[in-house]
Amino acid sequence: MAPGRFIVFEGLDGSGTTTQLGALRAWLVARGQEAVITHEPSSGVIGRVLRQAIDGAIDLDPVALALAFAADRADHLAAPATGVNETLEAGAWVLSDRYVLSSLAYQSGQGLPLDWLAELNRFARPPDLTIFIDTPPEECLRRIDARGVPGLFHDLAPLQRTLAGYRAALAGWPALAGRLIEIDGSGPQDKVTAAIIQGVSGWLGQ
């Protein structure tokens, strides 16, 4: 059995990664492809602690946050039965809402060196494809405010720093993305979905 494909969605909070990941999965399933959705932070023990930190329920130093994300990622990849590695080996495709580039973007935005963050995550398998939804921070903040969900990065300045971190990470460590498709996420949801499907179809050679 051929291994599955590993596709990662990246972008700022409010960029639409979760919505568009679900739309791509539906498109793949309609074409007979088994596709599993996952996310980081993961649903594991470390991931649940990280979710509390991101939601603002607990405080973690940026270094502790970066180390915890790397630890959660290692568990996310290697967990028996439900981990990314075993799922791919079983032939299913894995669609992950965030991965290594998020660590570089968000934690560099908190002042940590990109080269250290990249080295910390050197163990992580690269995705086959990264879909980066490039949405202006101002638009992301508008969407976040409409949801009324507080969070560690839910202000304009952190969003701007994170976007700069994404740009620097993609420029300096392109191998972390695998094949990269950049999508303008500022338009209507259906147009963003269509652009993603067109990009994935091209990647697949369809």
C-alpha cells in the first residue's frame, strides 16, 4: 500500500485555515480518497495544556511554549494508531491545521530566534504540501472580533509580528513547507476554496 500524503494548512488566526481544511477534505473524500483531519496543538496531554495557554487561561514563558509545541509535535507524529506517521503509513491522507511553520512564525513573533526554533523542530517530518492562506492581519482581526474569542495572539500587533515570522520562515527554511501553495485568503470563502482546489489539482497533476 502506498503511503498517504501529508498536507498542512498555515496562516494567521482568523485566516480561515480550519474552514478551508474542512472544504478540502470534503473535496478529497468525494473523489474516494480517505482523508483524516488533525491539528496542532494536538488532542494529546501536552496539546491540551498548550490550548489553555493559547486561549489565555494559563501563562507560559515563550521558551517553555516553544519547547512544549515541539514536544506535542513529537507525540502528534509518533502516537500509536492515531499519530500522523501511522496514519500515513496506512495509506490515508492527513490534513493538519498548523504544523512546524506555525511554531517558527508565532514563537519568533514572541522574540525567539528563528534558527533555534528550526533546529528545535528538526526531527519533524516535512509535509508533502503546505497551503499558506495569506490573509491581512486587519482582516483576521475583524473575523476574530466577530467571533468574540479571546486568545494570546488576538491583537493586531501580535498578528503583524506573526505574519512577518511566516514570511521569514518561508524565505529562510523553505524545506519546512514541502511543496508550497500560497492563497489569498481575503476574498469570499467559496473563492478561497476554489483557489485551493485548483492549486491542489495542479499539484496532483490533474
